[in-house]
Amino acid sequence: DADVTQTPRNRITKTGKRIMLECSQTKGHDRMYWYRQDPGLGLRLIYYSFDVKDINKGEISDGYSVSRQAQAKFSLSLESAIPNQTALYFCATSVGSGGSAGELFFGEGSRLTVL
Amino acid sequence: GQSLEQPSEVTAVEGAIVQINCTYQTSGFYGLSWYQQHDGGAPTFLSYNALDGLEETGRFSSFLSRSDSYGYLLLQELQMKDSASYFCAVRPNDYKLSFGAGTTVTVRA
């Protein structure tokens, strides 16, 4: 089984619908992240969390919200999806500070299409 | 904020050597990472440089010059399976990575 699991892997929805992407990890890492990938733009940070009580906005948080339900679970919500949120979304984890913080462990991605 | 520049595409033949350059601008700097991604799959970690110099891991090496805000990933003895996208990512502080747009490497027989 994957260490970082994302559900759903693929989702097609309509404009205005609420969507939740879920992420769970078995690595025991405290730090969790949500990134968005668009062609030609690399990965951009949406939100990150260092523990259950810690939630922080990233570069492109508008239109998104997150919930850290437990150390192992971090979900991303689109309250009212719009077409320009069509993208590939990745959840990632990391150990913490120090040299190891340069290493993120990614899930397999959730491909979201908003019509 | 941060900005990173890397070439968009590189093509080479099997057995060749490819160097992917990455220049960055950042207000803070903890280190530079490299990731590989196959066909929209999960990016996987390749290397991390916090100090100047060359880090070697098998066929892949990564170099950093902090004074030049520059790094590169060197892929040696290219194999078909090395066809993928490669991303450099700068760590401007203790809590995030900022990624470049990626370089698509195509390996030809």
C-alpha cells in the first residue's frame, strides 16, 4: 500500500459544486501539504499543516480550504468549484526541519476536472 | 517570493549525459531539491543540496553554488526510463518548497 494515499484519484464535477479531496498517510510525518500542478507551472503550494492545530496558507489558497482531522489525515475542499480549478492536486508529507525537510513524499495525485 | 528558471525541454540519446540547470531568486535560502515525475505521477525526491558542491547518488548528481544562486542536476549514462520531468525546488525557509516549472527530458534510442 502507498504511504501517502489520495482519494479520489479522478473526479469530474460541475461549476459551483463542493468537492473534497482526501489524503491519508502512514509515514508518521507531522508535516502535510497540498500542492496544485498545472501544465508549464510546476507545483504550487495551496496549504500546509505542521500538526493538527496548525494550518497555514500557501501561495494560492483563495477558493480552497483544508482540514487536518488527525496527524495522518489532511483534506482539501473546494467550496464552490470553478473551471480554472481544473488541475492535478498532490498531497505530500515531510519529516520536519533540517536537511530532511527538503524531501517531500507525494501521493499519486487527484485529477480534478471542473466543467 | 521565489522564482526559479530551468529549461523546458531537453532531448538526448541513451548513454549520453544531460545537465539540467536551475537558477533561482529567493529572499531566504535553506537548500535546493530535485524531483523526478513520470507522466503526471507522484513526484519523487532525487536529491537535496544545502551546501555548495556536488552530491552524487548513483547515475545522478546535483550541484549547488549559493553565491551564484545556481544549481544543476546531472544525469549520466541516460536510460530510456529516465524520460520524465525534472523539477528543481528551492527551500526559502523551514516550512515550504517552491518549485520550478520543470524540464521534460526525452531519451531517444
